[in-house]
Amino acid sequence: MKDPYVVIKSRYVTEKATVLEQLQIAESNQSVERCKSPKYVFIVDRHANKQEIAQAIEAIYKEQNVKVTKVNTLHTKRKLKKRGRGKKGLTASHKKAIVTMEPGDMIDQV
């Protein structure tokens, strides 16, 4: 088994990722109320598979007793961006994992 901190690089915190985390406590929208499981987004190793990601999450958050039920992965590609006055550059590409926990499980915010 790989080191869990090699498989999971960091949490991915954006507006959309925060909305996914808050789905289980949202009560304003009827379609959102059906989601009982929290979802968290992580930046992971490019070569990690779904089973390794699930085992790493459970190992890292062992003291909080979380259980991973589902893992979805996607690769983000590099994009061309302008940097400064006419210079062009590329953004970094990475692999993201959207991890679904069992209902009631939560990861503490740091």
C-alpha cells in the first residue's frame, strides 16, 4: 500500500467544491434535500486509482471514523492563459477526486 499522503496531495477548495460539501445540510432547495451524503474534492496523484484514493482518505481521517462509499475522478487539462503584457503561459494540469462519504460522516474544516 502506498503512503496516503503521497496519494492525496491536498484538499481542493473552491466555490463549487464548498457547495458539494454543504449539500447535506442545504434545506432551501427541494432537489438538493435528497443528497444525504457529503462530498469532498481532493487533488490526487496522477497514477492513483479509485481504490487507492478511498483507502488513503480512510487512513488520513482514521480518527474521525469516515467511510468512503464512492470515488469519482477526473483529469483537468492545461489551459492557455495570458500572463502580464502579452506573455502567454499554461496553467497546471492535475487529477481531482470527488469522494462521497456515508451519510452522517463529515471531515473537520481546518
